[in-house]
Amino acid sequence: MNKSSVLSPERRSQDIARLTSQPLDVLVVGGGITGAGTALDAATRGLSVGLVEAQDWGAGTSSKSSKLVHGGLRYLQMLDFRLVHEGLRERGLLLGRLAPHLVHAVPILYPLRRPILERAYVGAGIALYDLLALSTASAGRLPRHRHLGRQRAWRAAPGLRHDALAGAVLYFDAQLDDARYVVEVVRTAAAYGAVPLSRATVVGFLLDEGRVAGARVRDAETGAEHEVRARVTISATGAWTEETEALAGHARALRVRPSKGVHILVPRQRLDFSTGLILPTERSVLFVLPWCEHWLIGTTDTDWPYAKARPLATVADVDYLLAEVNNVLAQPLSRSDVEAVYAGLRPLIAGSGVVRGPGETRPDEATTKLSREHTVGRPAPGLVVVSGGKYTTYRVMAADAVDAAVAEGELHALACRTAKVPLLGARGWAPAWSGRSRLAADHGLPLDQVEHLLHRYGSLAPEVLAAASAEPSLAQPLTGAGGYLGAEVAYAVTHEGARHLDDVLSRRTRIAMEMADGGLACAPAAAGVMSGLLGWGGAEVSAELEDFRRQVELREEAARLAPDDSSAARLAEGTQALLPLP
């Protein structure tokens, strides 16, 4: 274990001192996947780096994605071959070298209704997709696509309606736990010398003769403000890009148009499929993907012109997803099948013209038509802004942002190295996986429990189990969330920088997403583990439990009662109590 990668509670005050003691080469603002990747890129080039995040690592968009690592089949329809090729190259790197423990192949079925013309059209597109993947020379390879006749397709997806399946094309993409991935990138950046600080909000930029020279940061845990000086500041704040730019007092370089993406989860046994599905819709495409004991169904793509801190799924969002998937199901889903809902905001780079309000978007301005490419801008001397893009290509975005920072600050740095830098847990992954039976026997755990740990922590899984060895109660499944051990809660606090109950239940684990009750049943047990490690008293434990309960109930209430986005926005602001729909 690299001790500098341990994000412990004790380390926090030390990191504040490191951030404020002397100027950094680069200060990165924003702890989603782009900001975390930017900090890692800069640190591996030999630069001194600070990384600050207003909430928890990955708390925004980066923990609410479709969990796919892909080139983007639908971008082929837009003839954006460069973007697809770039995504497939990054997919190969993540699978084969950077994070093989966190990223894995997922088979996806494309059902065909017209067996001749549609097969030719879809088959040609997916063949090109595979060809572009082969041309990347990346380390991770996936199986080639296969054409299936009606009977073979039916065996793969017997839950589809007869008239929805005249055949199919089976292809492969990759899947990951997006929130865990962000944490591992942050920890890897720390291992290379970056100084990460979560729950630290940038409230203003420091100016030196008109040049941005760092930021004024408020510690959300104490309320104290600190000055963090840097030769160049990089903003990677996603949907909050324009707000961050405004703090510099200069004209904005990027214009971001937030797009809300909603996903629902239904029980695994509810759909009789052995693969994931991709379904074309009038607006875009719909994915039905395996996720632990659930199917993940998404996504929507609609304007969100409201407060960005808490986008919520609505009745209309859930009904849209159910209607689209029910178009092909032999046994339709109902709202009672939906066990979890989540919503996030994509930071799309807007085109020219005025962004209109809800219901005012012209067809040619729809968010589904906006590019998923990223943009780097320099709105003020000493300030670089990066936004747009998609999760899969975070490393490319980071490299471009650091290149711009090096030029802006005339910094001495190596070329980008992150294509050859495995994340924590990746080194030693293959022997760790091969030795999983022995690891299970050594700790008296079921094999499937150890496999769960290895897929989440890679070769660092023994560190998690070390906590269980020191405290036997932590080797037990967490009450109300049997797939997770108490040791995982402890490790989230002692090694992964978790500060609050929601950090653990929503992101270090995915209990809040995977449990039908949103994690409420296991919250007391998790808080009990955390309290001893963070020094919480009874009042703090009660406050954490109440805050988590409110968050879970707000998500559920919006998806059940809010008819549209404006109602959901008012609910999030606490300005309107909603009544059941007629």
C-alpha cells in the first residue's frame, strides 16, 4: 500500500496545511471524474497539484451515469467517427491496463424487427464499431459482434415480445461502478503527490494584477476559509462551469447547457434476459443493463434549467422509461417494479443562440443533438476551464486541460503519462483474482463475498479484510444490506475519505441505489461503524441519519408525485409540498 494514497480522517488537517503553505503549480477545482483525472494527469507529469471538491468525490454527475464505458454507437449515426474511435480506444485502456478490476465486459443485444433491411443497416454500424475498436491498438479487447437468428435471439432474451424480435445483433461494450472509479482516481492522484480535499467550496478566486492566482476555499466541515495559491487554476466543475467562471469576473469561455439523465432500477428476476439490451427510441436510445441484482434502465436527455445541486426524477421521467421498455416486453413493467431512481446532469457544451426554457426547445436545439465532445477554454489569465465530454473519455479531457495549463503558466512538465498509469488496485489484479479461493478460506468468507470485494477493490481487497481481522464484527454482513461487509464501511472512512453517511451509502458502496428502501434499513448500522472512526456523538449520529433519510425520501417523493421538472425543482427547494396525482 502506498501510504500517501490513504485518505484518512487524520490526514485532512495535514492536507489543508499543505495546500496553504506554498503556491502550487496547479489547483484543480471539481472532484468529479474530469477533475480527478486532471489532478492525476498533472501529478504524474511532476507538477505540484491540489484538488478541491465542494461535496464528496463524484457526488454530482460522475456517480449518476449509465455506468457504461463505450464509444457510443449512436454517435456513428451522427458520423462522428473521431469521437467513437476516441471512446473505443479509452475503453480498451480501461479494460486492459488502467482498471481491469473495476471495468468489465457486458454483452448487449440489439433486437431487430425487420430481419433484412434493419439487419444490414444495424449490422454494418456495429461492424464499423468493432473495426474502429480493433484499430485503436488498446490493451483491452472485447469479443466481436455476432448476428443471431430469431431462435438464438429468443433464447438470449425470452422476455421480449414475439413481434419485437425477428432476430438480433449481439455486441459487447464495458461497464463500471462510476462512483468507485472516481475515488480510485483521486487516491491514485494522491499516491503521485496530489493533495485532495473534499467538502471544500471555492468561494472566490485570488487575483494578482488581474491574473487568477489560486482560490479562496471554504471548509464545509469547519466553516473556515483558506487561501490556496497556484500558478494555474483549472476548473473542471461540469454543470457548474459557468458559475465557476463567473467568480473570476471575466467573460465566460464556455457555455454549458445541463441535460438531465434519469435511470430506474428494477429487480433482476423481473426481466428474463441473459444479456443487456439497446433499444432505439424516437429521441435517442434506451439501455437495459445488468447491475448487481437489478436491471438498470435509462436514460432520459432533457433540459434542466433549474438549480443544479439536486436534479430529481419526475413522474414523467419514470413513465417515459417504462413506456419505452414496455414497447418490447412480453410482461410489461409497472411503477411498483421500480425499486430505485436516480438523476444526474450532463454538462453539454451549447451551440450558438439563446438557451430557451422548458418547453421552448426547438427540435434542432434538443439536448440529444448537442455534441458530447469536450472543450477547453481560458476565460481569464491563470484560469483554464474544461467541460463537456463523457465519462469514457475523461483521460483525454484531463490531458487537454493540463496541456493548456502548462502553456498558460509556462510550467515545466512531462508529456501526458496516464495511458500507462494503472489505478490503485489494478497492479496485482490477476494474481489476486486467481488466489480468491485461498483469500476466502483465510478469512472464513464465502467465495462470492470475496469476489465482490475483488471487483470493487482489486488487489487492495486484503486491506479491507484487514479491518475485519482486527475487529471481527466488521467481517459480518451489514444489517439491511447483506451484500456488503461492515469492513467496507470502515475502509471508506479510514482509506477513502468518506466524511458522511451519504458518502458511504451512496458512493463508496451503492447501497442507496441497490436496496429497495434506499439504504434506510442499514443506515443505523453503517452510522454505528462510522461514529467510532469519526468521533461522532449521539447528536451527530442522529443528524446524519436524519439527513440521509430526507435525501432518500426526497428522491422517492419526486419520482412518485412530481409531474414535471418545475414541480421537482420546487420540491428540492422545499417550497412546495406535493399531493398525490389524480
